[in-house]
Amino acid sequence: MKQITRLGKVTITALGLSMILGVQAALATSAISLSCPEKYIATVTNVEDVDSSAALQKVEVDFQIIQTLKGDEIRSKKLQVVKDGPIKFKSGEIYTLEANNIWLCSATAFSKI
């Protein structure tokens, strides 16, 4: 009987701990989302390789801002992204961008040519 009670306490403790960690993970996700204060609809105007000796090759993408959805009103923005990353930017394409200064948080293709 003691083993069953002991196992029950361990199970309850593990369940409580996982619930606490789950809440912390959810809070961490929210904090990441909140750290991207800029959102734009923008057209890619230029994509250029960045000279780098780093392991990950980068490209610098120039955007012309069509509309500011969140953050300061600006006319253009330059971002550096991984060259062989999940998004291959091409001139003329339109994206919804979320950024934090020079860092790209997300990009969703609005239209592709």
C-alpha cells in the first residue's frame, strides 16, 4: 500500500511540475512575439549577397514599405537573412514582415511573381 501511495505522490508531483513548466513555456512564447514591434507590407526591391566568412552565408534584402501595420512609419528597410534559409526572397515579391530593428521575425508571402 505504501508503494501505491508513494507512486501517486510522485505522479502528482510530476504532473504539477509539468503544468508549471508548460505555463513558463507559454510565457516565453508570448515574450518572443512581443519582441517584434514592427510589422509591414513591403515589396522586395533588391537581394544582394553579403561578404562573410561565417558558416552561414547571408543576403541583404532591401524592402520598399507599402504600408506600416505596426511601429514607426518608414519608407524602406534592409534586413540580413540566411541565404539558404526557408524563404528565398526575389525582387518584385510582396511580403508581410515582422521585424525587430535589423532582425526578421517572420515573413509571409503576400503575393509572388
